[in-house]
Amino acid sequence: MNGKFAVILFNLFLVHLAVSQISENMDIFITGGTSLPVESSIGKSFIFPQLNYFTGSDFATDILGYTPDAANFEKYWKTGFNVGAGLNYHLNSYLSVLADFNYNHFEFDKNSLQQDISDAFEDPSVIGVPFNEEGLDIYQGAVNIYELKINARLQLPSESFRPYIIAGGGYMRVNQDAIKINYFDEPFSDPNNATTIAFYDEIPGYTENALVVNAGAGILFKINKNFQPFIQAEYCLGLTEDQNTVMYPIKFGFNFSLQ
């Protein structure tokens, strides 16, 4: 019995020693910042199911004059924000491995689409009827991008601040909410026109899982051994179908040592 008890104590000691050694080389970090949309299959080709049916045409190309363009992600979605957290394991004073989760959010810029619809209404060669801005409501359409990544970080171990570069990849989930459009213009908005114009449409949402690769650089400021703020800029490339998803996250964060 005493022998078994001794074995248990020895195993617990080994576990404690291993955990202690890991924690001595482990940091946790949290981040937040802004994300710049660049290009994506998101919004590359807008589809208006109801308006296509009622007009007997492709409303996006024939009425609004759209052409498929990956840069629509930058044009029709606003600069977003990001938040994240992760672990940083130091292999030595120069090299470490990071595992982190990041969330990026981009709001749909309804003003851009509203202007496109207004131009089509007021152009005599396209629709040629008065447009009532107060009658148009565009909502939803936000894009949420989730990332789980593993990165290698190479840093210069100076005393006051530590420049570094990172590179790695992982998993990305892209989710775009449907864009809902509602327009209702009563006859009194134009005394010379007794026709009520109303329509509703919903540009379908989009969801995809993909691989992501990224690279970046930053500077960590060593205030003390347990607390170091840092700033970091990244290039993220999601290998989404049809068109890659590209964004530039800029992050400010805090690194906490577990020593």
C-alpha cells in the first residue's frame, strides 16, 4: 500500500514539474483593433432574386451596371473591428509558437448601394422615375469572420522593446448576413406621378469554411516581465472558393506572462 502511495505521489510530482516548466515558458494575450476589408467572393456578384423576376433581367448587371469584382468587399463594407485572445509558448529567446482565436466584424455600407439604386432610378436611360430616399430601407448584411490559427513568431530579444515577425495559418469561417432591401414610395411624393412604387428583395447571405494563411510584424514593449503591450499589423489571406478573401487586421494587445 505504501508503495502504491509513493508511486502516486511521484506521478503527481512529475505532473506538477511538467506544468511548472510549461507555465514558465507560456504567455497569454488579448487583442483588439481595426480590420480593413480588401477583396473577397463576398459581394463579388450581387444577386437580387425578386427584382430579377419582376424586371425580367439581371438587376445587378442590367440596371445597376455591376460587373463581378472582388473589390466590392472593400467598396460595400465598412472598415471593421477585431478582437482575439491566445497563448504564446516560448521555445527560446528568439522563437515562439502562438495559438490564437480572432473575430472580425464588418458592417455593410448601405449608403453605397442606396446611391447606386438612386442613380438607376433617376437615369432616364435606365428607369427614369423620381427616387424617394426616405422610402428606401437597407439593413443587415454584416460580415463576420472567425479565425483559429497557429503562428511562429521570430523576435529580437532586446530589453526595452522587441520587434518581431509572425507567419502561419489555420482555419477561417466567413459568414455574411443576407442584405434586405425595402422600398415604398407613395404617389404624393411626386404630384405629377400617381403611381405607387414598392418592392422588397433579399440578397442571399454567404457562409464558407476555408484555410487561412497570414503574415505580419509588430513591436512588443517590455514594461516588466509579466506585462507587455504590443502593436501588430497582419496580412490575412483566406482561401475561399471562387475568390480569395483578403483583409488587413491592425491590432493592439497585452501580453501576460504566467511565470
